Amino acid sequence: MADFSKNVVYQIYPKSFQDSNGDGLGDLQGIIKRLGYLEELGVDYVWITPVFSSPQNDNGYDVSDYYSIEPMFGTMEDMEELIGQCNKRGIGLMLDMVFNHTSTSHEWFQKALAGDKYYQDYYIFKEGSPDKIPTNWQSKFGGPAWEYVPSLGKWYLHLFDVTQADLNWDNPNVREELKQVIRFWKKKGVKGFRFDVVNLISKPQIFEDDMNGDGRKFYTDGPRNHEYLKELVHDTGIEKMVTVGEMSSTSLENCIRYSNPNEKELSMCFNFHHLKIDYKDGDKWELMKPDRIALKKLFETWQIGMQEGNGWNALFWCNHDQPRIVSRLGDEGRYWEQSAKMLASIIHLMRGTPYIFQGEEIGMTNTHYQNISQYRDVESLNYYKILLEKGKSVKEALDVLAARSRDNGRSPMQWSEEPNAGFTEGQPWLEVAENYKNINVDTQMQAKDSVFAFYKELIALRKNRDVVSKGNIMFLEQDNPNVLAYKRTYQNEELIALNNLVSVEVEILKESTLEGYKKILGNYKESIIKTNSVILKPYETIILEK
């Protein structure tokens, strides 16, 4: 397996990145137009969310044809040009493979609906009557995870939207079809793959009700998941390519196995536990203040656990499914810039491969939409209805969406002060956040100490310091809820990262000596560093090197 420790990945949500033809939708030519910007930032790989043919019920994660490009994004020629232009700049293109399910519009599923037994075995169909659902499992998007097909007298499983039918990975013909997809794109020059909810692909042999949950305990990190991943990777020859698995509700033990090079499965894993520390009783749609001690413990558990097990983390705060981190754990007002830099520092100096989601590098915030008509995300629209049915007022439901909706991460990239933030000359498919005149790429690229400039420094630090890319990690100040601090060590190198998570000054490390350490990076021009203590200003980050 290859070493990706010095690399940084940039995630693009194409629909919202750059529109090149004025139709209000981002496209492949728009990405090509902005490759110089990504080269300037210093990233090594660009991961784009799905641009395959799709009805777009779940913004491309409902694929109807893995071998063709959705016309709204461009053509196969555009994709080939993008791959070529990325390769010329030394940037690897990563594609997003949705292999847990297909769109119900996919040819395979349509043949299944027409009664073809061969293709019915591509999916998970269960015999039954309309009044007897196979299990009580719940869809991730709300409602039952099964849909009845009257013409067949059968139910099919959909862990996500009703238009996303789960594939039957126990069928070797399905696995071979998916290997062919990988081979096709590998031949085109793609340099990596991100696998969507890949730890859900193996379902149990016996389907039964979950009396204490929504069913996930039966299919998460399923019985043959590791076996199937090994087979996919080996048979397609992608062992040395960058591969990352999105892991839903996974465990540390499984992620060690998925990403340990000796297992020959994946390069690294995404896990989401650290992004649930403001979920009340584990419910995404119930708000509470972030539990910072829980956040610190989760980082420590996963960082130390993966280190000891020789696993590898994909480090991230934001993606197309998450709210903006500066709105969530930082400050949108007085300390916006400081908190955006501090949050970046936490992730980029840990052990693992950092991922930057478009706009994160300029500190983009949540959108703060005021009306349900402004939302486009299927999950948000579903849960808005559910929240109202549960008795919440319109205002309460909108407040929850303002904090949790996936549209917060999907609003158009803010390039400039021009109308629609320079994203499109047309009507954007999703409204641009109102603060784009203050928060945009043009403004930040002209400022020496911008959030963008800070990200560039963090990326350079990873490439130039082995202690960042290869070092061990140990956590400091474990019981201090206001500070996340850790030490990285490698051979004779040492680095300490100190991060104030709150908007007030905090004094730390009174018992520890910092003799011999010097500050190499921070988000304030001057820091208060004494021999035996440091006074951290609001949302301050200080990087010290010995």
C-alpha cells in the first residue's frame, strides 16, 4: 500500500463549485477553470462527488449509469479533459463510487421490476404482502427502509431514499459488475476512489426486527464487509491508489482493519463520531451545545487507537453532508477568522490525511436560510415534515435545519464580490450565503494573513515536516474542556499544537515546561508564551516546534 501521509485532499461538490455555462449549476468545465486555484492552495488530490448519470433525487448519490456523465455536469469529453488537466498539474482526481445502492432508474433495477429473475438477484428483494413489511428497519432519510412493489409481490431494501435500492453484494455477478466500473475509470486515468457508505455493503443472512434501534446493528460493518473489500481492491489492482471509505456508524476496531496496510483493503477511513457531539441523545435533529470534552476524548481515542493498530485516519470537519464547522464549533462574528484558522490547525496537524471541503479554506459559514422554500436537500425536506409532525413549530423546525441541513455545505462556492459570488451568471440552483461579499476567494487571496493563506501554511507544514506526516501523537490537557492540545514526535523532531476552543482567554500548561520550543505558526501575531505556561487568546492556535 502507498504512503499518503504528506498528501492533502480537496473535496469538490461539483453542483456548487463553479458554473461555466450560466445554467446555475456547477459543472466539469467549471472545475477545470479553477484548477489553478487548487494548485495554488497546494492540494495533492481532488475528490469530486458523483457526476454520473442520475435522476438527482439525492444529488447524484442515486446513480443510474456508472459509465456516463450526467448532462448537467458536462460530457465524457469534459471528464477526460478534467482528468488530463489534473494530471498535468500533479493533482490526482478521485471519483466517488456509490456501490451500496443504485438509483431505481438504473437499467439493472428496471429489468428487475420487469420480472427478470437474474437482475432481481442484483438487489435485496423479499417476498411478502403489502401489510407485512420484512423488518422494522428505518431508512437513513426517515421512514421505513423497505418499499413494496405490487407487480412483483415483493419488498426491496433501501437504506437511504426510496429511489436508492440496495445492491446484493452476496451475488458474485454484482461484485464483478462493480469491479468493471473501477477498471473503466482507472483506465481513464483516475488516481483514486472514495467509496460511499462502504461499510454497509454486506447484509446479514437472516433479516430480523431491531427491537432497540433502527436496524443498523444488523448491517453496519456487515459479516463479509472486509472480505468483499479485499476482493474488490485486489481484483481491480488499486492497492497503491488512494482509496478512502466512508464509514457509517462504524467502530474503531473495524476502521483499523479497513485501513491497516497489511489488510490490503483501503488507504484510510472517514468516521463521523466527532461530528455527533452536539446531537442530543444521539439524534441529529435535536440540538444541544457541543460537548467539548466528548470531542477531545473521541479525537484521542481514534488517534491513539489508529496509531496503535497501524490504521490511518481521513481527517476532516466538513463535507457535502455536514454543516460548516466555523458556524458549528467556531464563531461567525468577532472571532470568525481566528476560529476558522484554529479549527483548521486541529485537523491538519493530527496523524492522518487531511481533507478540505470547498469553501472551508476561506471560512465559509452556514447559510441561515429563513424559509423552507430555500432548501433543496431531500433529507432536510423530509425531516422538516417529520419535525412538524412531532409538534415543533415552523420556527423551531427551521432553526434545526439552519444548524443541521446538508444544504449548509452545499451552498455555492464564494469566489468574489460579483453577483452570486462569481459562481454563476445565471440563477443558482441553491441560494448563495448572504455574507459572500465579505467572505470570498478574491478577497482572501489578496490578504497575506487570510484564512486561505493559513491553510496554505498548514499544507506546506505537512509536506515539509516529517513530524506532522509521520510522527506519533499524544494528547495534553485531557481534562480541560476549553483546550485541545497534543504533541507530535518523530525521531528527533517534536511539535506541540495548542488550541483554544472558546471565546475567552485560557491559561494552560502551568506544570509543563516549554523550554526549547519556538512558535512556528499561529493565528495571532503575538502570543503570550511563558516558561511554564501559555495564555491562549480567544480561539487561538499556537504551533510550537522543538
